[in-house]
Amino acid sequence: MLDLSIVVPVYNEEETVETLCERLHQEVSAIGKAYEIILVDDGSRDRTWELMGQCAQKYPNFVLVRFRRNFGQTAAMSAGFKESRGEVVITLDADLQNDPKDIPKLLERLTDDVDVVSGWRKDRKDNVIRRIPSRLANRLISKITGVHLHDYGCTLKAYRSNVIKDVKLYGEMHRFIPALAHWVGGRVDEAVVTHHPRLAGEAKYGKFALGRTFRVILDLITVKFLMRYALGPMQIFGKIGGFFGLLGLFLFGVMFFDFFFINHETGTQLFKRPFWVMSAFMFILFCIQFISMGLLAEIQIRTYHEAQDKETYVVREIIR
């Protein structure tokens, strides 16, 4: 077991990967702990993999993972977590906007009472188009998950291995790792970190801020569901079904009341109106449908927890 694992998703970063490897080697080796640096090539189409191989020959303790195609940042992090052997796992971006010099700062905050330290880019160097949606998303995520952080989007984070290994990542949920870690019992803190302007190329992940914000909202709904109802989905589907069931019963009650107490001599008028009859039956059908969905979700949750793990990526090769 090593002391420290550094996990870096890399995608089409041929302009920065050599400088990244040099800085990581300098900063991490100076900490004085047994370490490994895991670079995950997320299906790059330029010379990134070739340059990564040259760096691994030049510097010690590098682990290279290469995907067959681009699976996304979340899958790259998940692969890095799986390959990691350190008691502490640190993630950062490959574009040099995160500073490896901040790694010791994260380790200092990772005390016995803290399991996750999230970086806070307090003086962020991105443009306004990226900062404003990110700020709104941070507030929304903090409000809904109950884990209050200033900067969920900062990749520079430190995790205890025994916590991060219990977090399963799908879709684009890497930004929610602190909340998911808190869900499995991890204690979360944050630290102010340095943020540099991008020196070369352009953002590879989340290039369009508005589109990224929309994906955050969709993933946030999933995270909220997992945190609240993952072990009992019937709780939410049953409540929705119960709501529609009550509406249907209410309409039937109104029609019966009308028939027996208002128009009992001439026959009810509401029973002759298709809107009332169809609405009542539709609400009852909605009730049955949502309860059925809840039952199916309960079965699926149990199957998920009992089945073997299946990863969301395919690795071409690993070099240690």
C-alpha cells in the first residue's frame, strides 16, 4: 500500500502533458511519501499518449492507463481510482490550471476528522461566461445535497482511499464526488487553491458553459435521488402514485356525492360528462403506473447491489 496516488484525466493535452509530468514529479517527490502518479488517457487523438510514454520513461512511479475511445472525465477518474494503491488519492486537471504545489496544502487539511478536501478556486482565472453558471451551479448543488462547498467544479481534491473506493461513478458525476462521499459517511472540508489561466489549447471537458450547467442540473436530480431514495425508490414513486390516487378518489367521491345527494331524482350530470369520468380513471391509472414503477425500481436496486460490478469504460492497456 502506497501513501499517495495522484490521478489525472488527460484528453488531447499534447501542449501541456510534458510540463505537467515534470511539475508533478518535482512536487510529489518532494513530499517524502511513497507515491504513484496515474495518468488516464481518455481516448486522445493527438500525441498525448506518445508523450505520456516518454515521460513515464523519464520519471519514476508513473502509471499510464489508456482508453480505447473517449469515455469522459468521470470514467477516466473512475479508472484512476480503481488502479490507485495509495491511502490518499488526489485528483487534478491536466491543463496546468490546477497547481501541483497545492497538493501539500490539501494533505494538511486531510486530518483524522476529514475524509475529503475539495479545492476552492477563490481567485478563478476563467472568463465570466464560465464563472457565472458555475457559481449558480455551486449554490444549487450545495442547497440540494446539503454539502456546502464554494467550488464543486474544481478537480483538485484529496480523498481517503477507503471512502473514494465506495463511491461508484456514472454519467458525468465526478463533480458530485464530495456529496457522494458524504453520502457513504465521509467528512468533507475545503481549502483555497491556486488557479492559473490556461496556457495552451482550450477546455476539453465542458467546453460550453450553458450546456455544462444543464448537464449539472440533470445529474443533480440523479444524485439527489441516489442520496435520498437509492435504497428505497418506492418512497418517491409511491408518494407520486399516492398523490394521483387521491385525486382520482376525490373526483369519484364528488361524482358519487352529486349522484346520491344533488341530482338523485333526475340522475347525475357529472357521470354523464366525459371529462370527469376520464379524469378520475386517468388519475387512478397514473397511481397504478407509478406504484408499479416503484416496485420495478425496488427490484432493480436489489439486483444492482447483488450483481457483479460492471465498469463504464474499456481499458486498452496499462503500463506500470
